[in-house]
Amino acid sequence: MKIVVSIVAAMLTYNICFGQEANPAPQAQPQTSSPQVQTQQTEKKEIKKAEHKVMKKEPKIKIEKFVGIVDSVDVASSTIKVKNINKKDDVKTFVLGSDVKIKIDGKEGKLDGIKPESHIILKYEGKIEEAKVKEINVQSKKEHKAVKKEHKAEKKEMKKEANQPSQTPATPNQPKTN
């Protein structure tokens, strides 16, 4: 009998310390919201689902690049003719909108600052025939040549370093001491 009482007492203390109490306090029940609040919540969920479906259906806009040399610039009609850098006889005409970002030699510029024979990179949306130009990066001919020269010089220097065998400093002959 003592064993049974001690087991029950141990279980009771264990439950009180680590588990459930003998008389647990009543827990608050979550309040149910009014029907009006529930309908508002379901409407919000439906709107989010509809927006998500629309976003999935919209095609992602792909930005394309056209690299070339400026043939001519017409400021009055906001157009620019560019020779394809890969195909010299291929010349494309781009109509520019008012929201085009123009950078000339790394600085903000305007259409009238673009000179013929400059190196150019056009970033556009859509097909090339009806391209919507977003950004233009221009590198003037002088600047482009300077960058090329600098790049060639770096390559030559790297080749020289790679071709030179590693030399260990020779130690001079030391006289023998007795």
C-alpha cells in the first residue's frame, strides 16, 4: 500500500511540475468574428488570388541589347541610326522616347551630345523593328580607342609576366672558414 501511495504522489508531483495540473485554469476561447468581418477577409483573399493570376499571365518584358557604331543622330525627330558592330552593312534606326536614359562616357547626357562614329550600346524592349529604347550608353571614339589601347597594354604586360621564368636569387660563393 505504501508503494501505491508513493507512486500516486510521485505522479501527482510530476504532473504539477512538468505536465498538467490537477485543476487546470479554464482557457479563453477564440472569439468568432462577425459575418461582416469574415466576408471582408474572404474578399481580400480573393482579390490577392486574382492579382496573383494576372501577374502570372503577364509576359515578362525582356531587355535586349544592340551594340554598334553611331551612323547619324536626328535631334528634331528623336531618331538615331546605328551600324551593327557585327555586320557593318546592317544599319538600324531607333526612335527614342522622352524617358530614355542617355550616358555619354559614363556621365548623363542628351541626344545632341551623341556624335557619329561613337561606340554605342542600346538597351530596348520588344522587337528590334519596333523597339522601345530604355537606355543608351555611348563611348566617344577617342575614349573608346584609349580604353582599347589600355586593355592591349595590360594584356601584353600579363603575357610578359607569364612567359618570364621565376628566378631565385643566386647566393654568392662564400669563402670556406677553417
